[in-house]
Amino acid sequence: MHSPGLSPPRADFFRLVMLALLIGQMYVYYDTAPKTIPRINFYLLVNLLLIVLTLMPWGRAASVVWALAWPLGAWMRWDWATRPTWSDVYWATSQGVDFLLRGMNPYTQVYTWVYEAQPGIKNYPTYSYFPGSLFAEAPFYLMGNVRIGLLLADLGVALLVYLLARSRLGEWPARALAAAWLLFLPGFQVPLMQGILDFLLLFWIALAVWLYSGNYMVGSAMAAAMAFATKQYGFLFALPWGLLLVRPLVISIADKWRARQSGRRVLALHPSKLWAPVAAGAGFAAILIVPLALLSPKAFIDATIFNHSTKLPFPMLGTPQWNESIAGQMVALNWLTLTEASAVASIVFWVLVPAVIGICVIKVRDAASALLWSSALAGVWFAFSSVQVQFFYWRLPLLLFALYYIVSREPSYVAPWRGRRGCFSPA
């Protein structure tokens, strides 16, 4: 029998997860120099206080830790987002937004702010990512710091994970997942300081899944389009998710065709709830990408495709964690030369990736299967890539698999917005 003065079992599960997270961070701090984290002693003090609070045999301790997770998570992100930085991505994103707001093509301009921040750079390419993030970051650039948008996006991911998990896993497991995302400092400190765009990419993915769970299919498709338009490897999610959204329409067309209803009548007989998500997703992605791509097709392709595809797996790019692909680690271990590792990785890559995509086409039936195979595709893509795979890329398969785990569980209640008129129910 549960003692009346102690927290319920699921709250104790939350406390156990938080304890593992917090003690794990102490090990990370052990090998972190104060010059890397200027406020490391304050972080350690807060971490220790949270550990003590988590271990207290007090029924409300878990609720207090949960309440503290949000302001602490926000403060730590603000700390890293407002530090001075010489990151090329930060300065390129900032100047790219500036070019866009002034009506200039960000893919044909010279990024002088990058050269000013890093005098050692001799030939920095133009903005090398898809333009979706430039539009999303414009309000925060006007506020003076594009990284504010990134920190809000990461907090948004924690909130969406919590909302998705609450009805499927229960209140305390959902809180454990969200709090772990909020407080795991090593997961966001370096990329946030550098202004890395993955925070926006992950937010659009979580938003697409959350909207789908509420039967907002058009909104989900548009969020997936934003994920694709933010960064090139957003397609690792957008492709399986697009298959999920287009599948009902394809099935309907096939059924009508088998019924010998051809020509215009085939399309006319399909309700908008089947084709509207597909049209909205594809159309929104085209609106974000195509106009800028058409202004200078060669400059756009050079910046967004060839600039990345020609990079080899450097085993050391600042620190060993900057190339976390199998090829990069084999070079770092001196098992293979740079050229040999790149060749081996390329062969395996072009065998496995098409195979996983083919399995996606066959296996994607619902949101859970789309997320599962999306995470598998991302894992294969990063593990066997012959180009740079930076350590924070791996947050993508982590989030995708976490969302799969959540969505694959049956909800304990039907959300109040489920079954809105005009929405396509995945069931």
C-alpha cells in the first residue's frame, strides 16, 4: 500500500528520471573547463540543489522540481543565446535575414559579417541552408538577436512533447520527458550559442505531429513543409510524413480508378479533406523555396547542395565531437584514410538509404510508423554519411524516436478538438 506522505509511483518515476539526468550532467561538468561554461559554478549549485530536492521524501517534491524545470530551462537557454559569438552560422543567418528584409537575394550576396567575426575565413559561401529559417527568424532579428527564436523553438519542443505524451503515457511520464528535454544542458548549449538552425527544424517537426494528433491535417502539412524548408535534411522527416499525408488520397484515387471512373471525374470525386493537406504542404514549401531558387538557380544549388556534398568527413573540426559519423570516427581512429572512409561510407550510404526509403513507402500507414521509419532513415543517413555530421544532428533521430514512442501508445482520452468538421481522421 502506498504511504500517504509519499509521492505516487508515477511521480517517483519522474524523480528517478530527473535524478539520472541531473547526476549524468555532473559527470559532464566534471570534464568541462570554466572557460567553456563561464557560469559553471552556478550551474553546478543549481544542479546540486535540484538533486537534493529530488531525493527529499516529500510528496510535493516532484511537483516543485517540475515547476522549476521551466524557468531553469528558459534561463539556461537565454544564457547561451545571449552570449557573444563569432559563429559563422549566427552571423550568416543574421545577415541573410537582413538581405531578405532589404529585398536582396541572400544566395548571391557577400556575407561580410562572417568575415568580420572570423577574420581567418577566406571564402565563406553565401547562406547555405534553405530559406524557411530566414522568414521565421525575421521577427527575432528585428528584436536584435536571431537566437531568441531558437531558444523559444526549443522550449516549444518541450511543451509539445509534454502535450503529446500527457494523454498517452500519463501525467508524470510526460513531465519526465519534457523536463529531460528542458534541463539536459549538453544537448543545446553549443548549438544555441552558435545559432544553429536545428532548433527551428525540431520545433516544426514536433508541431506537425501535435497538429496531426488533433486532426489539423492542413496545419500539420504546412508545419512539415516548414521543416523541409528550414534545413536540407528536414526531408528525413518530411518524406515519410508526406507519404503519410498523401496515402489516403492515393488509396482513394486507386479505388475510384478500379471502379472505372476515369478522367476529371476521378479527382472531382475526392473530398478536399484528402487532397487539401497534400496541396497545402507542397504549395507552402514551394512558396518558401522556389521564388528565391528561381532568382539565381545556379547560386542557390551551389549554396544549398554542392557546398555540403563536397565536404569530406574531417575527424577533427575544433573537437572530436564535430564529426559523429562512422566514417569520421574511423578516420579519427586511424583505421582508414580520409579518402578510404569516404568511399566506404558512400557505398554503404547509397545501398542503405534507398532501401530504407523503399521500406518507408511500404510500411508507412499511420503517424507512428511514419515517425519510426523517419527516425531509422535519419539514423542511417547520419551514421553512414560521407560529409560532416555534427553532434547536434543526432537530436533529430532522438526526437523522432521519442515522438514515435509517444504516438504509438493509445490515448487515454479523446482530445476535445478531435473530429472537427472537414478534417481527415487517421483512423
